[in-house]
Amino acid sequence: MDDRPPFSLARPPAGAASWHDPAEHWPRLTRATAHLDPPLAALDLGALAHNAFAMIDRAAGKPIRVASKSVRVRAVLDAVLALPGYAGVLGYTLAEALWLAESIDDVVVGYPTADRSAIRQLAADERLASRVTIMVDSVEHLDLIDAVVPPQGRASLRLCVELDSSFVTRALGHVGVWRSPVFTAGQARVLAQHIVSRPGFELVGLMGYEAQIAGVGNRPRGNPARAGVLDWMQHRSIAEIADRRGAVVEAVREVADLEFVNGGGTGSLESTSADASVTEVAAGSGLFGGHLFDTYSRFRPAPAAAFALSVVRKPTPQMATLLGGGWIASGPAQPDRLPEIVWPEGLSMQPREMAGEVQTPLSGRAAAALAAGDRVWLRHTKSGELSEHVNEFHVVSGDEVVAAVPTYRGEGQAFL
């Protein structure tokens, strides 16, 4: 049996690349995948490598923990983790972490768990317990774990405390995401003391995700006024979280010898890595380069991943209808959560129908030329939603498909 990885990543040479020219990039993907029937997902190897190394450069020496929820393809996780500059996985459920930990020796679960079956599995296996770190933000999480498996009957469990990294101002209120109740250095220290005082737990990490910086593009299309507000907010939020996180880390380190302090996301690699209290950064979506990142001024990933759908009907001579299309990203139900039609250019969705579960009607100057059987390329907004809709990615290098790699779904896994 051949255990070699299906592909590896190397830093691309400097200079122009095909993805900068839509008229070159999308027809090339069409040629490479012409023997395949849509719906299909393609992963451009050169663009993926570009994104992976660009993120290393932006992290400025801090190791990147790969956020698996934004990838959900084990071959991609393996290829990225083989690069100097990446270390460990930030998972999204404990069941997923246990699955990954069979081959990856450092998985932090980015969210608390109430999966009793998975807790029992973790607690019963010292090897898994040494590889997986679970997230907590309250004493209730400790109580839940102890109720499932008492400390005297389990391996010691590695814990990470999550810090709420939202930004709170009188003008804007709470900006960010509602995650942990731990906001101050005092609150973090109290929770850390509870953890170290209880048997069966080991406090090894601290994590904070500044979503208002990492997950919000500061150049929204057609809205310069909002761009100004976002610049103001993000500039002040970067300074505030650096000060507050530094105080939290200092307080917790007085209680426990932390192995890591994790922060950030694809959109905040520069500012998070500049925080002296942070030992590693997290990122994942930037590898695939969804169109969400077209609204950021600080960087621009290549469109490494995309999907093609077939035209299956012509409701009018000037229109064309795709089979499927409603591959919607998480977040507020707004147009920027929809897939973006990228090729052929000159296509648009119908305002009263948009991207549908089984059909997406299109109009625009290019629609009349489309016939049944033609394909249309779309880009996803974030990343995870794409992998949840296909069983595999077709890896394209140049004008050919060089590998087909399964998604989590293709491996029969649906964790969330």
C-alpha cells in the first residue's frame, strides 16, 4: 500500500500567477476538470501553496495552528502541517479531535464540549488524552466532565481556557462574537485556580479569538463610510486586546505553566502575531481563500478552492439555471454569505430567488450564451461550507487533475 501523501506544498516562485487573470485561471480549471461532471470542487495546488506560505509570512515567526473547521480535508491538513511554520490543529468538536488525533499529535478543541461519549473515549485512552486539549470557560465545564468520568477513573485531561476577546465601547456596544464569559484578568485567574485545584485536570493553554478583527473585512464593497468605522474600531480593538490579553496571560501564568497562548484568525495574523503575550496564531480559511477575504485591505489570498455547477435549463433565452448553488456560509443572513459567481463573467442571481437548494437561476449578459451542460464556476464565502457539500476535492496543477482527496464528508464523517 502506498502511504505517500497525495500532494505536497512548495513555495511558489515570485511573479504573476494565473489566478490574477480570471480569463486565464477559470478556463484552465475548466480544461483540467473537463472529464468530470459537476457539481465538483477544485483545489488549485499553486494557489493553495501561495496562500499557505503567505500566511507564514504574515505570522512573522509565530507558528500557525490550523483551524480545521475551515478546511475539513485531512490531506490538506497533512500537507500544511508538513510545512515549517505550522504546528498543530485547532479542531471544532471533541469527536473530530479524537479522529484526527489518531494521526496528529496536537489537537486543541476550539469550543467546549458536552459530548459525553467523546469525553469517555478521551478519558479512557492515555494516548489520546496526551494529544487532545479541550476548551473550558467555566467551572460548570469541569463539573460536567467529572460527572461523566470521575477524576480517579480517568487519564489527566489537558485544558485550555478561552478568553472573550470582543471589543466593548460606549459608541458601538459589544463588537465581536459571544463566546466565553471570561473577560478580565481577575476572572481568568479565578478559573485557573479552580482548574489547578481539582484532580484530573491540567491547565496547558489559553485562547482568544478576536473575531471583530479576524473575521470582518475592513473594505466592504460600496460602503466607504462603514469602512471608516471598521478601521476606527479595529485599530482600537487591536490595542485593547493586546493590553487585556497581556494582563490575562500574566495572571494565569502565576497559577499555571502554560504551554501555549493562541489567538487570532486568518484576518488578524499581522496584529495577533505582534502581541508579545501570544505564542501561536490560528488560521484556516485563508488556505482556501473564500471571497470573504476580498474585502480586507491587509492581504488578498488566491482563490485556491472553487466549485463548478452545471447549467440544466433555460427558463428564458436570456437566462440559465444551475443545478444547486445554495452553499451558504455561516453568519448573518446577508448577501455576502452567498457563493459568488466568478466565471463566466457577467452573471447574476435573481433577487427573489438567489442561491437555491436545488436550483439557482442566473441572468446577465453572459446568460444567453449558456446552454444545458455548460458549467459555471463559483467561489464560496468562507471555507467549511464548501467541504460539507462535496465528497472530494480535485487537486489541479497546471492543466491537469493530479489527485482527488476526500473531505470529511467523503470519509463518512459529519461532526457538526
